Amino acid sequence: MTAKRGPIGLSRMKRLLELLGNPEEDLKFVHVAGTNGKGSVCQFIASMLRAAGYSVGVFTSPHVMEYNERFDIDRNYISDDDFCRIATYVMSFAEQVNDEGYGYFSEFEILTSTALLYFKERLPDIVILETGIGGKMDMTNVILNPLVSVITQIGFDHVDMLGDTLAKIAEAKAGIIKEGVPVISESSELEVKEVISDVAKEKNAKFIDASLAKYRINDYSEFMDFDFEVSDGTDKVKMDGVRISLIGEHQIRNAITALLAVKSMRDRMLIDIDELEMREGLTSARNMGRFEILKNNPYIVIDGSHNPQGLKAAMETLKELRETIFKNKRIITVFGCFGDKEYQDMTEILRSGLTAVDANEVIVTEPVSPRALKAEKLKKLLEDENIAVTAISDEETAFDRALSSGADVMLFLGSIYLIGDIRIFFNRKDGKINV
């Protein structure tokens, strides 16, 4: 059977869900879109809700080590048997949907449908649903009435699909805003705010601007401690001594965004949660592969900074830690990225960031993917008089070289594919780590 092109949009996904019995109609959702910070915000919200006694499902992408991570209920991933069983059932409708003129399913349609069926079977109290790409035309945007919508920091990624300006990208992300459902927005850029607030007005949705928050960092180390307050003129939130284990100033902004989403649900009496439970949830939240410290003697750190904005945040975090836990320590960096990303911008950000903290040893490598940027090309782009670069195309060999270097800090950055494999290599050599 030849695959038909099918219409552009959500009609195929909606038809598939109809054949599956519309599992999404029996679930309560928090819908999260954005360019950077989606995964962390999802984990912050889920952790706060769990601290208040709720069962929480989380559907995120991409995975770091295995597909099962994308389907999470209360920190337990879907089993291989359940994944295969449900995905096979979803695929049983492929020929029918194609014959009806909708075309064959995309990978993300299969995964999203599998997640919705899995959550329908297990019925967690609330599902945190992260978009894949964009918002308006994203396969998760079949849900009708989420408890709250969240749009995290917006930046340049997938510009071929979403547009080449922040305003165009914001318009795509704002497609998740639903009639009468509050939206929390994290971006501080004026052009982004204007787009999201305009769509919110059209949808009679309250616009909650997390970028208005003022915060003070009290401790910048393996735990972040901060005070913050935010006011929109009618409502004020103030908390001191908030602690999170996700590292970086950007994670403070993510935590505030997540907290405002939870508060919005509480204020409308959709959930029951107190401040202590919110604090506990923020402190216990984890997000694999986001400036994650796997070991601290020596330090082994992984960060899936796969676009310029993410890499800039990683460099800012490194600069701050250079004054605390990484002070006077020898740092070696391993980096690899895709050739279809903004790799020239990324290499400039990496070069200037490492030079600023006197971290002048770099190994460049290649994620296992046909999209990988060749290590030798990356070396030519990155090296200069301040940075010594070694190109090792095999990522496990690169990992071993860093481990044997004697450095006090080994920092692995770039593609999430690379970061996932580094985590696997570490498990083999150092014993299983918590996820």
C-alpha cells in the first residue's frame, strides 16, 4: 500500500484518536510548550503535584536514554510490554486511516497516541503534556480544555518549520492557548509577550507573565537557593528561601514559571496544595540531562544544550559555578552537535564561554546519528589560540579520553543523543545512577 500524503494539520491525529475511543477526553492536562525549559518546567510541576499527593503522568520528548522515559507515571516509566502492546494497537489502524485519505502516521503521532492510551489505562490524576515542536500544529494540541497552559522561554529552533523570527515562533507556540484557560508565559522579549498576550485576549484567557518576577540568588552550587516575588498589579506572590536541585539561573526562572502554573490551578480550586508542598516539590524535582551532576569526585556533568539558547544557559551556569564548586579546578569539555542545528552560533558561544572561565581543553565528538556534525569540521570551527581541541569521532572513545585526563571537572555538552549515550557509558563504568 502506498502512503498517501494526507492533509496538513491535526485531522489525521484527531481521526486516529476517534478510532481509539478518544482517550484524551478522560484525562486532565497541563499543556506545556516553548523552546527551552519545557522538560524542566514539566518536572517542577509534576514534582509539586506529587508532593501534594496527586498521581501524575508526564509525557515529554525527546528521551535521554530510552523511549520509555517519555511515558512516566509517578517516576515509573512504561514497561516494554505495555509500550509494545499499546503501540501495536495504535498501528493496527494505520491502513484504515491511510485508506481514508489521511496518510500514514508520523512517529510523534504514534508516540502521542500511545501515551494517551497508556494514561487512559492507568488514570493518573493529572497529565503533564509537553509539545514536540511548536504548538498550534503539534500532535498534542488535540486536547480541548487543559487545567492551565504554559509557554516557556522562546528562542530560535526548528526555524524551518516555525518561522525565522521570535514573533512567528511565538505565534506557533501560542496555538496551545485555549478559550478561558490561563496561560503562564516565561519569555521576557517584548515581541514574544505581545504575540502571546494578544492570543490570550482573543481566547479570553488570563495572561500571567512569569518574566515579571524579581529574584535574588542566595546560593549557587549543587543546590540553588533564592527569594522571589512577582506581581501583576492585582495579585502578588512572594517566597523566600526556595531551594531547587536543578542548577542554573535559568532553572530559577523555570521554577517560578512552574510555581505560577500550580498557583493558578490552586487559585481556581482545581487542586489542593499548600506552600510547604510546593516547596518540597520544587526541591525534589529532577530532570535528566540538564546540567546534571552524575558524580562529584571528580565532577562528571552532562547537559543537553542542543541549541544556542541552551548552550548559552550552560555557559552562564559554568561561569557561576567557577566561583563556587568548580573554583580552581581543571575542566575538560566534550562537545558534539548536529549539522542541521545552528552549529556556527553554538561554537562561538562555546568558545567565548570556555575562554571566560579558563577552561581551555576540549574534545569534540559525533553523536550517533546521520545528522551529526563531523568532529574534524567542529574542531576547525572551535579551536583558536586559547583553546586546544582534540577531535575524536567515536563518542565512547571521547568519554574514555575525558575520564583518563585527570581533570577535576568533565563537562559533556550538546546533542541530547550524545548526552544520553554518555549517561549509558557512565552507568557501565560507575554503577547505575538514579533517574
